[in-house]
Amino acid sequence: MTTVFVSHSPGQLAQYYGDRATAALQAIADVRFNPGDAALSSAGLAALAQDCDVIVSYRQTVGDEALFAALPRLKAFVRCAIDIRNIDVAAASRHGVLVTQASAGFIPSVTEWIVAAMLDLSRGISASAALYHAGQPVPPAMGRELRGSTLGVIGYGQIGRHLCKVALALGMRVVVHDPFAKTDSADFPQLGLEELLRVSDHVVCLAAATAATENMMNARAFSSMQPHAFFINASRGELVDEDALLAALDAGTIAGCAMDVGRAPDQMPTPSVAAHPRVIATPHIGGLTPPAIEHQAMETVAQVAALMQGRVPQGAVNANEAFRWRQACAAASTLS
């Protein structure tokens, strides 16, 4: 039977993998689990995953040269997330290890978080609640409607596309910036970044994190926004120059910010930014709903099942270089 090691800690297993996927994986493979709560180093993971055929990996688990070299029996590194930037795919390929990634099952979940953030910023919900909790007077403040306001979406990927449709249904005007994708819709006109920032009441950052988008939201970008506008980051912390963001908030260059990501470990908001009185921050929960988590977890089960059946799984990144798995398939075929 195929032996699988799951790198999620016990808490992460319950929160980010779930009982259904765990049971489904145990039904098809001999499964071992990470017994500790601390993040696994390559050496620690290698020690726990000795003689395992597959690693099902939490999003923070690093897959590097040392790991693949230390596990000669490992055939696949199955990421239970879409982000594989901390996996050295070239090293995996040199060692013949297949790398897979999950698909984006969190599109509705993250979209709903963004809408909630826009509503909270526009109506001061969290601020009012905090005053009530502190036993302080709560003066009624004039809010703003989403209907009739302009949403600027930076990045027209899967979440961006879904968000645009939801915003349109809410009566918002939508503009988009993405030099690599076309909206092909008169409802979602495309603008240059500076123009989008200039006309938008809500700016939502959904661009992919690459070398080209590092710190794309910098002092110049924030200075292009309207003083009443809100900035929302639901993508990656690397896209934002946090010193520039704090300066813009302090100076009243922008009205406020909501963030579900940042530069702290595990993509969490940076505490010093999250503590700002004009910031609403959540601990990377945009995609943390049962349907979203189960989508990716069950996808890893399907990927393991495909590997056991000798099929290239959906989400395979380097199938042509996965010679360990192919050799195992050939050996099994000979025995049968």
C-alpha cells in the first residue's frame, strides 16, 4: 500500500484539511501524521517521512533540495494549496519527484470576505462594535453605500472575475487593471493602474505575487488614490509597501484599509500594520470556510488516488520529470 505523510500539525489538520478528507485519504493509503505543533524543518520532515511515497503538504511546508535528496523513496510532493512558491520545483525535478498543486476552490469565500470588508469600512461596523465592547459612547457616523460607488480591481484572475460580477449585482461601477488579461466586457472597462487608483472608491488588490508586482502599492500608488477611498488586500503581502501604506493612513491620503494577508509568517497581516486604527485586519481567513478547505483537501486525495492508479493527476506541475513515480508504475506493471 502507498504510504503518505501529511505535514499539517494536529491543529492545522482539523482547520485546513478536515475529517472527510482525512478519512478519504486513510481509505486508500497508509497515512502518517505530523505529531507536533511546530513548523517542520526539512530535516525534521525528512525524519518523519522516511520510507513514505507521498507527502501531502501544508502551505507553509518547504520542499527544498535537502528534503528531496534525503527521501529517496519519495515520489510526489502534493501541495494542499495553490501557492507553490516555497517548493523548489527544479530540485524536485532533478530528483524525479512529482509536484502537484491544488486549484482555487476558495473563489466565492474570498469574494465574500472582500464584500464584507468593503461594507465594514464603509459603515464603520468594527469601529462601532469596538467602542461598545469597551463601554464607550458610540456616536452615529454617516456611512456610504456600495451601490453607485466605483470598485477598482487590480488583477483579473478567477477571484477578480467573480468579484466583478458580484459587485455589478450590488450596483457598483467596476473598473479593472490587468496587463495580462482582457475582460472582454463593456461592464468592466480596463484602465491603467494610475487611472484606476484615481477614480476608485474601493481598490481591491488581487494581483499575483511576482517579482514585477513586489511593492506595486507604494507611495506613488497611494498618493494617486482619493482621500475618501479604501484599500483592500486579499492577495499577498508582498504587493504592498507597508511603510508607504502606514504613511498614507497617517496622512489621510486614503481613508482606510482592510487586509487578510501581510508579511508576517504564514501570510498573516503584519502586527504593526494591523494595529493601526484605520485598518481592519483578519488572520488570512478569506479562504477559511468548510467548502473552500474541503475542495483543496479532497483534491489532494484525488491526486494521490490518481498516482496510485498510474495516472498523471490534475494539478501536476512537472509530470515529465517525475521519473521516480514512472519507475514505480513500470515496476508495478511488470509485477502484475
